[in-house]
Amino acid sequence: VQLQASGGGLVQAGDSLRLSCAASGRTFNSYTMGWFRQVPGKEREFVAAIRWSGASTYYANSVKGRFTILRDNAKNTVSLQMNGLKPEDTAVYYCAAAQFSLILSVIRSATSYQYWGQGTLVTVSS
């Protein structure tokens, strides 16, 4: 599967932004999808994940209550609605896909995802 992330940009603290990830492949609706972010010099960090049905979602504590992950299996897209952005949310955001269903203990691990998009930069100014 190929992933194409978009929607990044420069915003002010408190603003909202919506990231989108378009996926190719006929089996998209069977994949667990995730969003990760990375700043220079740091490891890639888990942000959010959603299971194939969309019924179960998972968030990093740092974004819980502010970010929402959604998927539309009919359109092969997954999105990340980000509200109340903070300067510490500044990072390159990556969407990722896991071919197999992930157990809870690994769903937040970047190594569990086989496919990655190219990343989109989000910059939040104070």
C-alpha cells in the first residue's frame, strides 16, 4: 500500500489543523492505521491509531482530548483532526499502515507498521 499525507502547515497556538492520508490498495480497510510525529534529533513518536473498523482508537497522552483520528474506508483515507495546537506539537507527521491487526501492547510502536507516508510538516508558533 502507498500512503500520501497532506494538510500540514504553519499555524498559531490554539488553532486547528486537519491532516489527511490517502492510501492506495484494495485492502486498505483491513489495515490498522496510525499517525506518528518526529522532530529532529528525536525518535518517531506515536500520536494516534485506529483499527480497521474505526471502532477503536488510541491516542498518546499528550494529544488525548485535542486530536481525533478518523478513517473512511470507502475513500481509503485516514485523517487526524488537531485542535488546540501547541508549540510542542511542531513536528513532521507521518501516517502509517499495519498490514495485520495489532495487539494493544504494540499498536503504539512504530516498528509494528510496515508502510509509511512521506510526512507533512506541522509548525505551531507561540
